[in-house]
Amino acid sequence: MKSLLKLSVFLALTSIATAQQQSTHKLQQPTAGVRFACNTGYSLQRCNEQITLLRSVLNKYPTELLGNWTWVLVRSEDWKTILRARRLDDTAAFSYLPKRETFIEEALLSDENVSRRAELLLKWQMPMDRLLELAVTHELGHAICNQRDEAKADRYGELLRAGKPAACELRR
């Protein structure tokens, strides 16, 4: 029975691929089209814990406007490699609009990687809970508005954090 359980967990953890063609773990059922996944290397328990934390932040905002969207958690030790491969600046979250995916670095959700959290604290000069909130609302600006413009995503995120009605800005 124990080996059967291990096999089913192994199969669940190795069956899905992300946009960067690395396997992920889908662990929780979607809520109104929103799905969650963890990139390679996560244990089932750690993934579920971090998804629960991310979900608690997302639940404050109008995720029903996302439609089908996937939030992918990536271990901090894999994060910079993924950013370099996509020629992205050092950030703790990014969205890939064509695939309707947002990638979140583990350091925003866990204190396991102390050195990376210290880097983020130094760069952003705010507590990690506020940085997580900032990252989530900013990425919601990209995702909900299908917006690539960073300044417009920032403005949308500010409105969300302030509890004000947020409307997408038209692209020019």
C-alpha cells in the first residue's frame, strides 16, 4: 500500500509541463478558472502550503476577471536561471500573457531561502508580506488587462491595493 501511494504521488508530481518545458505539480483544484502549479523540485506538502498562502492573497482581488489562468510557483534556486533564459531583469514575479501564466518566486512565500529574501528586502525596501501583495496585484494588472506595459500594470495594482475599483487602461 505504501509503495502504491509513493507511486501515485510520484506520477502526480511528474505529469505536467510549464511554459518553460519543465515539469510542474498541479495540486489544488482551480477556483473560477484559476489554477495553481509548482515547478520541479517541490514536495507535495511545501507546494500546498505555498499555494494556500498565495491563494489567501489572491482571494482579496477580482480573480474572476482572469478567466483561465495558471499561477506557477518556482523554487528560488531555479528562479534566476529562468529569468536569464527569458532575458528578464531580477524580479520576484512575471507573467507570460500568451500562455496565461504568472510565475511567482518561492522567496515571496517562504523564508527557506534567507539569502534570496535578503536580496529582495534590500532591493524593494519593504516587508515580504507587502512585497508579495505588490507582486500579486502588479501581475494581476498584466493578467486581467492583457497589458505588457509595466507602468499601467503598476497603476492597476495600486488601485487594487487601495480597494478602489480598477479599470484597465487602453493601450496606445
